[in-house]
Amino acid sequence: MTIRKLGCRPAQYRAGQPHMSTMRGFMARQAPARLDRSGIDPAPLMLGNDVLGDCTSAGIGNHIRATAALAGFQVEMDVADAVRFYSRSTGYDPGNPATDNGGVEVDVLTTALREGYALETQTLFPIWGSADPTDLNRIRNITAGLSCAYLGVQLAQADMWEDQDGNLPPVWDTDSPADHADPTPGSAGGHCLLLWDYTGTTDTDLVTLLTWGAKQKATWRWVRSRIMEVHGLAWRQLLPAGVLAPTGQDWAALVDANDAYLAAAA
């Protein structure tokens, strides 16, 4: 058995939180029909998510690494970095296991925006915005243009099924075998993970998710069934330039939305 922890609390909304809809041109365009990144290793790490419910922090750390991989380099980090941010963003006290209660994604992202994600040699600051979790085209635009989509999902017990070697199902889908336990979304709990690429846009086309230090395949219909929230997270200092990146006008709109959110919160 492989230990895999959950830790994404139910999706919540905060007054004035930034939205990807401010990037009008970026979000309105037709997303690529296929996003093949099979030749790029995003090198996801577990970052303590086998011991703690710190998936919201691990997701941000692995988003940094995925973005760097697209630019041809990598950013070093370790469990201590992820746990330190988990503590700062959720109130987790390493000396008190009872405080390991997971995180609310919008609050975790707000902490990253305000205080940064601190590593041993640098602190990285993102900007972010939420999007409609039912709009798969916008989710694909976020994935293609900002390296990954940061998702909150409701996992079923069937998704957590393991074979005799401790491996998850090779593909998460909505028609899981009857002997794989309860297929009801949320019966296992909430989890934060990243959407990295996809083979197409039909229900049965596959996406690649980054979670628990590995790549996990799933169908689009599984994503639609399990998703409860989605956010675009951008490390402009790391993101390579390219035709899929947002325009300067769209960048400015998202920066303004983040600035206004922080100012209102202060």
C-alpha cells in the first residue's frame, strides 16, 4: 500500500478574488485541440503529501517546477519548503498533528500572492485568478498558456483503489470497475492537483495530472465529474515566451486584479 494524503477543503469564494475572465483575449480564444508535452518532464515531487494533507502547497511547488521545465531548467525544492508554506497558509503546526486539516485553495493562493512561496535561496511570487470549472475550453487555455491548471477535485474511493503493488488505476475514469469501491465524487475527499497536458478534447481523450510526485492519466469526463474549482497560477518570471502565452494587455489586467484584491484585503 502506498500512502497518499488528501487535503483540499471545499471550494470557497472570497470577496474580490481575482478572476481569469479579466484576461479577456487569453480566455476567449479557442484552446489547442491537443497539448502534447510527452517530451518534457515536469518532475513532480511528493513534497510531504504522503505524510500530511499539504496537497495545496505541494500543488504550488510542483506548478513552479512544471513552469521551469517548460523553459528548459528546474527549480530545486524539498519537503521542508512545502511544509513551511503549508504552515503559513493554513495554520498547520508541525508540533500538533491535530492542525493538519488541509487548505482552502483561494486562501492558500492568497498567501502565495501576498507572502510568496519561499525556497532556500529565493522566494517566488505568483499572480492568479479563478475560472469557471465547467468551462473546459478555459481550463485548456490556462493549461496551455500558464503551464498547468491548478485544480480542486472531489475524489471518489474508486479513484484511490490500488493494485497489489500499490499503484493507482492507470486511468481515472467515471466507469470504474464495480470492485474498485464507491465511485461517488467526494466519497474519498478533496484533493489539489495539476492538469499538465491532454491528447484531445472529447470525453474519452486523456489528460495528464500531476499529483503525489507522479503523472496520473484521466479522461476529460472524469475531470468534469470530479472538479470543484480551477485557478490559473502564473510565475511570469519563470514562464517562457511563446505563442500561447498571454498578451501584455491581458497580463496587465490580471496584475491589476491581483493588486486590487490585495489592496481590498489590507
